[in-house]
Amino acid sequence: MSGIRVEAPPPLKKFAFLDMPEISDKLLDFKEGNRSKVRLFIPAIHCASCIWLLEHLHTLHHGILYSSVNFPKKEVHISFQNDLISLRQLVELLASIHYVPEITLQDMEGSTSRKSDRKLLIKLGIAGFSFLNIMTYSLAEYVPGGDAIDPKLKQLFAILSFVLILPVVLYSANDYYLSAWKGLKHKIISIDLPITLGILALFVQSSWEVFSGTGIGYMDSLAGLLFFLLIGKWYQGKTYQALSFERDYRSYFPIAVTKVEQEEEVILPIRELRKGDTILIRNQELIPADALLTEGRANIDYSFVTGEAIPQSRHPGDLIFAGGRQVGSTIKLIIEKPVEQSYLTQLWNQSEQKSEKLSLDNLINQISQYFTAIVLIIAFTSFFYWIATDLRTAVYVFSSVLIIACPCALALTVPFTFGSTMRVFGKRGFYIKSTDVVEKIYRTTCLVFDKTGTLTLNRKMKTRFEGEPLTSSEQQLIRSLVQHSSHPLSTALYDTLPAIESLEVDQYEEIPGLGITAVIGTQRINIGSRLFVTGSETGEDAQESRVYIGFGNQMRGFFRFSNLYRANLKQVIDTLSHKYELHLISGDNDAERTRLETIFGPSAELHFNQSPTEKKQYIENLKKQGKQVLMIGDGLNDAGALRESDAGISIADDVFSFSPASDAILDAKQFAKLDKFICFTKQSFKVIRLSLLISFFYNVIGLSFAVSAKLSPLVAAILMPLSSVSVVAFATLTVTLLAQKKLNPELSTH
């Protein structure tokens, strides 16, 4: 099912309206430069084969960057380059492979209501009606005394059966034909191809017997086969809805925002925001919904959405899309669209994945690639073996082999196991971007920790000022500046200083690893390292953390900070040290080296005074040595290192923390269980191995019965969807039970 290559489909006039900007812009979830995102409802999504194909759209057109499927909602979320492929061309491409999006006025108005699967139910009803009646006409073939029935009456029953089977074959089963045909046109061997061949083989053989007057053929089996295939399709959809981890992963994030009410600032969850509300967004905070900029100078970092790290300048009156991060001083916005809390999670989950392919992903793709081809070989070999004995038996065996062998269970094992792992983690405060990350954590050989904000508490620090005492107006200036920074030392300093009315900040700039600077009124203020404030490192005390204060060109003194470490840190590190190679890279001085050496042990490597660039290079060097690196930081000064690592975990201390650089976010309250989360990924792999074993034995046993003519196509049609559902249920429920055993129930935050 891989190696897809297609030419651009010819233009379809029915989608010409998508060339109109006033329509296409309303359908898009995001548009910035040449990058766009859209969510499309596709009723034809019905099985694992659909999911696989739609999530590999980038192989169909190089302008498609990423796609993911929400199976229960039958939606596909697509990120694409609009200078290489337009929205109209994208929709036409989907239509060319039999996944025609349903685009209505509701989509333009943002409504999420969808039609039920009425079409599938109609097809199911037709198949059921025909099946029951054809079975009645076929009784003579099964009950004693059937030979005594008048041959003309038998022939009449056969013709009536043929008439009844026509709407089933031509209408109820047409999705299988269209999917198989359009797949072949684009050189795709889909799972619907063997099903189509099985249906056609039974229909042709049965039609020949009816019109040659030799019998009724397999009309009853064919009607039952399609009836149960459609029931299986419906049942799979309902089961996946019940068991699915939601491929857009419902938001567990406790994200909040500052709302302005009558000149007062109120903190509230983003789900409570409404259109027209005014909000404040500070430096490094995320914009939770599409909003109009009203005050301040906005520099929006859309790397969270597009991967592009260069901030985009915006001015009052401009529309700013959800998912952007403000870089600079505080801005004020008015909400333009209703807030969907899950949208931020959706953006995070759908950000472009790292380019390297995972070994497990490769393995499953390779197996899936050859599975259908092998099944076809077995089916044709069995057909030619049995045709020497009996043509009817040969067709019977041929159809049974094609129906019973299904790679769906195999294809669903990994996403549902890892998806269930993501779900149980999310309920316990550990939020993972995608299923790939679970495997990356599992394959980790080396853990790298940041210190400040990761091992230490953000807001709980002992602070003391050294130098000439600060006046109340100077404290007001300092507090007004540090409130725009989300660095742990800035937040600690903000909490330490007296609560005074904030002043307007201009020309704000934050330089990672060095400090922050701005103009307030006519006064330039610099806060950060001694080098940043004075231009010299002379006099820096390496035995403690310091933040220097400068007004203009004059240094006024510095704040001393004493770190408080997270609870159970020693226990977590002890557990991990027995299984992984540990490293510490910190931008702080080595004042607490002795204490950290006691915590990490003699085998760990500790490095201090590391700039963000040096942290990133350190990760690169570890990877060059062949190590699988898991970086654990706070997502601020170590964003580059998090992105460079094979997998990155960001520690979130408050409701505003949400790092686009990380692959996972750990609620700081759950830090004491970090070792349990990392080790639980090994349990997930055990479940995958067992699930693959179940799927393998199912196919081997099913095929052995089918090739020996001991399994009817009717029974095969019943077993095929049940195999997928059973593997999905096993993976989901087993992960849930293991989580209850391995991850303490008291972890749950919901």
C-alpha cells in the first residue's frame, strides 16, 4: 500500500467555486504565507485502509505537508503549501481517489453538525432485504425433498434471485469497486481489491449457473457476504467510536488566558472565552483563538503551526490566527471566533513530524505493502488447484481466501495501542503529540535534563537583593519589565516584588540565555546576566544564581536566587539511572554542582554555563554517537535542544505553559511519576507484540480453512471485521488495565 505516485487530476468544474477567495478563506482553519490548513468531512472514510491512504496524501502531491484522520468524525485534517496546490486542486485530488469531501454552507459557518451514515444504512437495508428473500428461494437447495420441486419453479427462483442480487452488487457494493478501481489507476493495491475480486467471482459464477439452467449458484452466499460486510463496516465504525482515542486527541490541557474586564485582569480557562472578549497576551504566550489585534506591537511566532521560526510582524487591526505565540511585549486582542480548546491540541498534534522514519512504522508499512499481494497469490493459486477438481469449489475457495485475509487488524494494532497509551497518559497529566513519540520514548538510550524550571521549581525561590536599596519606583520598573517574560527567574522575581500598577513597556526584547531589555517611559532597563547588563563577566559569582539589574548604562545590583528542587527528584533520577545514560545541561553556573552530583550519581555527565546554542550542539553530538536522546526541559531557553532531540518533553509549571518545540508536555505536578511514564512505553510494546501475534494467527488459521474449502465466503465476511475489532479492543483494554496497575490511580487530574 505504499509507493503511491499520481499525476495531478484533471480540473473538475463542480469544485470551481473553491477558487473564490471569499469561499476558500472561510473553509481554511489557518493561512499564513504559503502555508494553509483545512479540515474536510469525507463520508467515504470507513476502514483502516482509508486511514492509511489519507494519512499518506503527501506521497500523492509534494505540496501536501501533513494529513491526519479523525475516524469517528470522518474528517481529514490537511496542512499544505498553497503556492504548490490550491484548495480546489486538493479537493479534486481527494475526489480522484474516491474520497469526495462534503462541503456545505455549514462548513463555512463553522458548524460541526454532520449527517449520519444514512447512505450506508440504505445500502445495508437493500442487502438485508435481498439476502432474506434469496435465502427463501434457495431453501430447495438445502432442505430434504428439494429435488422434487419442479425444475421450472427452480429456474424461476434462480431468476428472481438474480434480479434481487443486482441492486446489491451494483449499488450496495459500489464503494468497494470504486475504491479498488481508483486505487489501481493510481498504482495502489488497496484492501478493497481482493474483496472486489471475491464479489465479482461469486457473481459471475452464479450468473453463469442461473442462465445455463444448472442451478442457483452462490446467490445466497453473495447476498449474505455483502450484507455482513456492510454490517462489519457499520460495526467497525461504531466500535472505533467507542474505543478510539480520538485521533485529534481531545484536549486535556489546562490552558488559561488573561481576560480584561472593566480594566481588571481575570484569569480564566480558554474554553470560557466568547467572541468579543478582550484578552492580554504576554511574551511567549499562545494566542488561543482567531483574534483582532487592538493594542501593542505583535511579533507572532507561527512555528507552532508552520514550523517557520521567523516571527511575523502584525499591527493593530490585523487578524491573528490561533496557535501563534507572541514574541515581545504584551498585546491586547479581541476574540473574533468561538474558542475550541481542542484546536490548540489539534495544531500541536498536527505539526509536521520529524523526517526520520521509525523502525516499527517501517516494519508495519512493509508488511502491509506485501500483504494484499501475497493474499492475491494465495487466492489465485488455490483457484487453479481446485479448478481441476470442481469449478464451483474453486470459485468458493477463491472468494473465501480474498475475504478472510484482512490487514486491517495488523494496521490498527500500532495506532490504537499507542493511541490508548496517549489517552491514559493524558488523563494523568502527561500529554503526547503523536503516536510516533511513544516509540521514540521507548527506544531512548540517553536522557538529558535541563535544570532551571525543569528540576527546580519556577516560582518558589529564595530571593535577596544585593546593592543599593531599590526605590519603589525602581521596583515598579523592574516588575513591569519581568511580567513580560516567562523565564523561571523572571516569574520568581515578579512574585517577589511588591504588587504595583504596571507601566507600559516599549522596545521589549528577550535574548535567550542572556536577559531582557526594554524602554519604560524614557528609561532603558536591562535585566539578566552580568555580561548582558555590564558587558563584562568579571565579578560573576559561580556559587549562586544571580540576575543583574541595570538602569541605562549603570548596574544597580543583583538578585540572589536559591533553587528549590522538585519533590521526589532523587527517587525519579535513581530509577532512571539504572536504565538510561543521564546528562544534565544547564545555562546556570555550577554553584550547585555538588548537590546535583549527589542526586545524579557519579556516572552522570553534568555541564553548566551552556548557552541555548551549546545545548543544541550537545544533543547533536550525542546523536552522532548513535544514541537515542530524550531531552527534558522547560521549553524556553532549551527549545532548540528539545527540537533537536529524538524526543523532547517540556515541563509545564502553570496554565500558560505550552511549548511548540516539545513532543510531549508533562504537568509539573506529575514530575514525581516521570520515570513511570517513560518505563510504561515498554508495556505498550508488549501489547503490540501480543496484538501482532493474535493478528498473525487469525490470518494463518483463517487462510488454512479457506484454501481447504472448509470456510464459506459468508462466514469469512462475518469474521473479517470481527478480527479488526477484537485486536483493537484487546490493545485498548489491555493498555487501560496495565495503566491502572503500573500508573497509580491518584495521578488522575480529572
